[in-house]
Amino acid sequence: MMARVAIEAERAGDALRQSEDRLRLVIDTIPTMVWSLLPDGAVDFVNQRWLEYTGLSLEEALADSMRTVHPEDAPRVMEKWRTDMAVGEQCEYELRLRRADGEYRWVLVRTVPLRDEQGNIVKWYGTAVDIEDRKRALQEIHALKDRLQMENLALKEEVDQASMFEEIIGSSEALNRVLAHVTRVAPTDSTVLIKGETGTGKELVARAIHRLSRRSGRAFVLVNCAAIPPSLIASELFGHEKGAFTGATQRRLGRFELADGGTIFLDEVGELPAETQSALLRVLQEREFERVGGSQPISVDVRVLAATNRDLKAGVDAGSFRLDLFYRLNVFPLQVPPLRERVEDIPVLAEYFAQRYAAKARKNIRRIEKPTLELLQDYPWPGNVRELQNVIERAAILCDGDTLSVDESWLQHESLTGGAGSATLAASLADQEREMIESALAESRGRVSGPSGAAARLGIARSTLESKIRSLRIDKHRFKSP
């Protein structure tokens, strides 16, 4: 009898050992790292997959399982593990683990507690899955998403901040000289510095260079350096990493990355702060940069066009602009002539603008009266083509018949030296424009767009009106009904 019991006990023991061996074989061969821990967190088992992945021996793994965790992740992981162990709940987190070949790879860790009938934790079981390839794929998707968002932003800005005229209008000798130089330099990759007074059409010249270049099929990215706060210009140009500064909640691509393969146009480049000038110099010299808060160099293939209405050489002498950057930008200088030097272009420009704004206002303007054309040609145009555009737009808004005329009081023959007369004219024109816009806003109860909005009442585009509201610092909200 006792012999039979002994035999049965031996058979039961063999079956249990075989069952344990099969379970161990399954645990060691599944494509997942598995381990177990004692209630106090001490590791008491790791499977073969863990040992193969980390390259550790069983003794090394049991002695110090954290030795393969990335040093930057270890404090965070230990803090979370202690918290989860104290609470006694299952946990999940990501960390970088050193593989046997020395490469750190991201893994997803999950740990769950095993409790006895009294609810006491008797064991912890954990798994780790390599998610490096998945994270890289997600990063590529996010990068593509960032690029698409930036391209959409650039396209929106290109529409909203479109050039003051769609084509270069005029046939004067002064303009033709510029266009001849544009034709020669466009096919090259040379950096071009476009100089000229405010309102002469420097952006239009930059766009013409891009359209005639081999990069015309890629992005044309415009950056108004004067419109961006100095503290943000570096991030705008070169992007930033997540956490680079307060408010940087995610990685952001800069304008140079968006323009890769295409052209970037730095308008008012003379307004760049000193530290950004250094970064721009590096891009021009080495064709690479680093995002704000980053340490990884990023290479780009971008053609740089720049524009300024300032005397950069005087800025160099004054110490506000780097001499080496000036020489890097001034490879091929282009001087855009002021409107007073291309008087013969004024009639055709006026006609072009008249037809443009007549179409927007749904008016049938057929001609410009002769005294008005003579008046326009006699005026020195301190604001250049942009000022002419504004005057014609105003005249089109007020025009009731088929003949456009300009009130002589809108134009004052004053010196271009910036004296009191010029300031008075500018203030007068701004006051008239403000009065018209505020009246339209009052009638539309603060509404800008829509059939009954202020833009429709004035016969101009919504984006144009919004721009004028911002430039004149009009508070449109005060016209809204309570």
C-alpha cells in the first residue's frame, strides 16, 4: 500500500515538473520580455528573452535589473515604480532600454500585482515590448503632419499677405534694369539682397526670382523679420524642441525646414537681433542649423533672398548688424527704384489698380480723369507703389460713376526728407481711412466679413480690412452690439 502511494506521489511530482518545464519553455520562448518581482520589488525571475535582449547574465539581471535603463529615464521610472508599488495597482510606462548591441531602444513596460485571498500582494509580474520602430514611425507621421501644417500656414500667409499686385506693372527704363538683373540671377542659387524704400515692391521682385529659378516647384516661404518679436524670431526661423521654453508644449518645425528645397525670403532682414544674425550666418555658411533647445544639426538646401529698406552698411558701422553677415547677404544686390524715378509707370499702375478695386467693389470704372493722372504724376510718392495703391483703392470706394478721380487734398507736395509736412499728410490720410473704417464697422455692428459686414460695405477684401484694422489699431469689438 505504501509503495503504491509512493509511486503515485512520484508520478504526480513528475507531472508537475513536466508542467513547470513546459510553462518555463513557453515563457522563455515567447517574443516578449517577462519577469517577476517579490512584494518588496526585488527581481526574482527574468525569462530567456530578457537575457538575450539585454545581454546580461541571470546573476547580473537579478542583482541589478535597472542597469540597462537609460540614465535619463531611470529617475523617472524609479519614482513611478515606487508610487505604483505603494498604491498596489497595475502600471504602464515607456522607457529606453539598452540592448545587447549597446543601442538604447524604447520599450513599453506593463506590471500587474498578484494577490492572495486576503488581498495581500504576493508577486508582481511584468512584461516589456520593444516599441522603437513604432515610435519612429509615429515621429515620421508627426513630422509629416508638422510639415503639412507649416505648408498650409505658408499657403495661407501667401494668400493673406499676397503681393500688393499680382504682376510687375510698368515699362520704365529704371524698372527694366531691375528686371534684366532678375532674369540673370534667378537661375543661379546666389543669395540676393533686395534694397529699396518701403512700398517699392521688394517682395514682388523676390517672388519673380523664385518663379524664374529651378526651385519654382518648391515652397516660397516669406518671413517678415520686423513683424516677429525678437524673443520668438529664432524659433520662427529654426523651430524649437518640446520644452525648449515656457509654452513649447510640442516640437515645431521652423521656416527654414519648411523651405527645404525651395526659397526663403527674409523681409526687413535688418531688424534681426544679434543672436539670430549669428544663426543665420551659420545657415549661409554651412547650410545647417539647430532648433531652439536642440543639439542635433539639421541640414537644409534653401536659397536665401533678403530685403531691407535700411542702410545695412550704416548698421554695420553702428554695430547693430554683423559685417560678415552683410557680406554673405550682399552677394548680388538689387536696388528697386522708388516710384518717383519711374513716373512713366504711374498711369498704367493707376489703371491697373482702378480695374482691380472696381471689380472687387462691383463697380464699372472705365477711365481715370486726366487731371487726376497729372496730379498722380506730379506727386513724389513717399510711400511709393503701396501708397499709390491705397489712394486708388480709396478713390474706387468713393467713386459713384464710371470715371475715377482723386481729391487733390489727399496728396500734398512736400519734401521727402521726412519733415512736418510729410508727417501731416500721413496722419491726415490715416485719419481719413480710420474714419471710413470705423463708420463701416459701426454700421455693421462690428462685423467684418459676410454680405452685411464692413468689408462688403467698403468694397474691399476681408483680409485687407483686417490688416488695416490692425495697422490703424482700431478696436473692432467696441462696435459690437451688447
